[in-house]
Amino acid sequence: MSTSNKPRKNRVIVSVLGQDRVGIIAAVAQILSTHNINILDISQTIMQDLFTMILIADMEMSDIDLATLKDLLQKKGEELGLKIDVQHEDVFRFMHRI
Amino acid sequence: MLTMQEILETIKMVQEEHLDIRTITMGISIRDCAHTNPQIATQKIYDKITRLAQRLVPVGEELEREFGIPIVNKRISVSPIALVAEASETDDYYLFAETLEKAAAEVGVNFIGGFSALVHKGLTKGDRNLIDSIPHALAATERVCASVNVATSKAGINMEAVYRMGEIIKETARLTAERDGLGCAKLVVFANVPEDNPFMAGAFHGVGEPDCVINTGVSGPGVVKKAVVKASDCDLGTLAEIIKKTAFKITRMGELIGREAAARLNVPFGIVDVSLAPTPAIGDSVAEILEAMGLERCGAHGSTAALALLNDAVKKGGLMASSYVGGLSGAFIPVSEDGGMIRAVEAGALSLEKLEAMTCVCSVGLDMIAVPGDTPAETIAAIIADEAAIGVINHKTTAVRIIPAPGKKVGDYVEFGGLLGHAPVMPTSTFSSAHFVRRGGRIPAPLHSLKN
């Protein structure tokens, strides 16, 4: 977690919920790397039989905006039968930090 | 760094517990639009609203996508029309309501508030004209909301206005009879009305407000209920603490979205209204929170105490989360908009009298209540007077939004659809209040000391 000093303006959180299967991380990472989005952290767990992955990424150098990324990830999610979403990190920071 | 638990908690709140921003409301002053010619005045109003609110809906949708939090409504409130229309040489203010409707449709908002008058001490010509125009205005428009403030703790209760509003509510119901009296769902009678409330139908842009402002209203009864359920058998002090923390998190979302919206629209950020606003959706109910606290049904003895705890904890948690808290701020207990309230009425657990008691300790008042169509105007006025008395004596906002559903009797249902929901028709007292109400005059302001 050595990334906390970097500017936070463009950090987003990708969340994946659904049945575990081969290639979930690869599929998400593929989309991110294609658009020059840097992955800062990944964690995953199984919660009540549900695969859960949280990925923190930096869109500073990205060639697409958040809305476009959201569409791409949601489409990929539908293909894989998963719920994939991306949200600005501020939502989480605002709720849990003063 | 955020932990995975924190991130998942937020995601769950949105996906499973109906956390949302209930409304982003843009307040617009139209005091500079007054003109002796009503055609010119309404043109100026239309131009100002459509100019300032042009980007309100797109910006709201943009924020929704970026932050992944649903923003259910984007709305507009304007200065009380009575203040602006008074300068015009006309007695019929329907033209102003029509203008608001057109402007709201043009910018794509579902409600616009401010067809309003403040008459707690007396009525001017403009106030009378506005009040007289309410039934036609609400019957002939979809989006326009009306409100009238009839009492304050400083001025007392204007009983002439209270009686008149009883008649206006009856007339509004009559003109919208084919839709179960829907017009009345867009009409609120207030005591101690707040000037920065973002919630409909009672929103208007107060006289002390800037030219344009963004206010947000948060919601989240589902999130609070989940937290209460999870807390299981803890004592009530601990429970209050849990609700406070939850309210803090909910309010932070309102603060974030409000600040962002204001910055992107380049207008000042006003307030976050820290409210628990239920919807007819399953699991989005204030009544169910009270039931999760240990009451068999909302309305059982103990409901007032449970609601007092809830309301106070929500405010305390919310205050810390936002730089500016305002509006109504508290738990709403509308009947038709809350699935748990509807069930409680159906089960015979919740009566009008108990609801009245509950309004002493929570936000607003008797809200979205259907009563028989043949309820006399005087009885409705007396219900308003009772609520106003609670507000005036206790220095809080109270309100009445009541629907005397034409042709309906106790046990029938009214159906409004959407966020307005449906409601069983509730009985009122069959004893007359007519002589009391018809006396008119003003009930003097109460003592502000010697409080017991």
C-alpha cells in the first residue's frame, strides 16, 4: 500500500460480485491495461459463496473516461455472468473517513 | 487506505439496502421576475428557470454514474409565487403554475415546488389569489407542488388561513376526483416551514436564500433497518449509537453529491437535509425500523418513544457528517409512501391519533393520509390546526398532507402510483369541529419561556 501519497483525484474502485470462475481477474485487467489504467491494489474473498473482488486503479493516464470504463466493464460482466461496477474512490473515502 | 470491509459495506448499502440520494433540488429566486404584466412576469420566470436549471438533470446523471449512487430525483424550488405574482395585474395565478410546469418539463425535472404563500400572520391580496388558484393549478398540472405556511412559533396560528386551507384541500380533491384526489398529494400545509427544504411537495426557495442554490436530501431507511436488525438484542443506548453511526455514513453521501453538484453547476451549496425518507419499495420503510427495534407493529404503544430515539440519533449522526444541515431533517412518516405504515394501518395497529402523537417527535407531520371523501372541510381544517399547534408549541416544523379521497370510505384504497404509493382510507373523528374552526382569528404565539 505504498500508493497513499499519490494524488487521489483519479482513483477508482472496481468491484466484481458473482460466481467464481477462471479468468475473472484476467478479463478485468485486460480492459484496464488496454486503456492505460494502472492497477494499485487487488483483494478478493469468498463471501457467502459469492466471489468478491475489489480492485483499486488509477485513471490518471487513462485514454477513456469513467463513464466509458463503466460501460466496458458492465458489458464484460454480462458476458461472464458477473456484476462488475466501477465507482469513484471518493464515495468510499467520504463515507468512511472524515 | 480503505479496507475491503469498508468498500463492501458501501456497495451493499447501495445494492441491497436502497441507499440513495433522494433528491438534488436547485433553489432559484424569481423575485426579480415580478412585473405588472403577468405575461411578461411569467416569461421572465420561464427564462430564468430554464437558464439556471438547464444542466441540473445531466449533471445529476453524470454524478450518479461516476459515484455509483442512485440520485432518485432532480427537482427545482422557486421563491413563493405569491410574492412574485402579487405585482401582476391579475387575480388568477394559474398562468404562473402553467409556466412552472412548462419550465420543469423543459429541463426534465419531475417536480417543481414553490406555488406557495406564507400567511402565518395574515393574508395579502397576492396570498389570497394564490390560495384561490391552488385547486385549478394542481388539477391542471403534473409537476407543480403547492405549500402554504399557516403558523409559526413567533406569530401563532392563522385560523382564517387554516379554515380556508380545509376548503382548498376539499376543492383540490374534487377537481382531481378521477385520480383519487391526487392533487392533494401535491399540497402541504405547514407550521414553522423551513426555507431550504429540498423535499417535495413542501419545497420552496426561501426569502433569505441566495439567487440560486443546491440542496440535497438523503435517504436510507433500509440501511438503518439493516443496522438495527444486525444489532439484535443490545440495549437502547447502544442502539442509538449504532443508528448515529449509520446516519453519519448516509449523510456523507449527501454531502459529497451536494458539494460536487454545486461545484459542477457553479452555484453555492446550501444544505443537506438529513432525513429518512421512505418509499413504497420493500425494505425502504421507517415503520420497519421501529418494528426492528422491537415493536410488533408500528403504532403499538412505544412507537412514539422508538421514533423519538430514531429521529434524534439520525440528527446527531447527520450533523457531524455535513458542514450545513438544514431543511426538514428527521424521519418522515408518510402513510402511502411507506409499505410498513400501510401494513400497520391495515392491521389496525396505527390510527390517525397515534400518527398525530408520533409527529410530536419527528420530522414533518401527518403526511400522505387518505381520509373519507365526505370528511367536512372544517374537520380537515381542525386536523391542520392540531398539527400546527404541535409545531408552534414545540418550536418544530409540522405539516399536513391529507387526501379526502372523493367517493371513498374507510377501508377503501387510494392509488397514486410511483413514489406516492397507495393508502388505505383512515377514519377521522365523526364529531364536529365546525364551530371552533369557523371562529377564525389568530391563535396567539405561545410563551417562549416557562417551558414545562
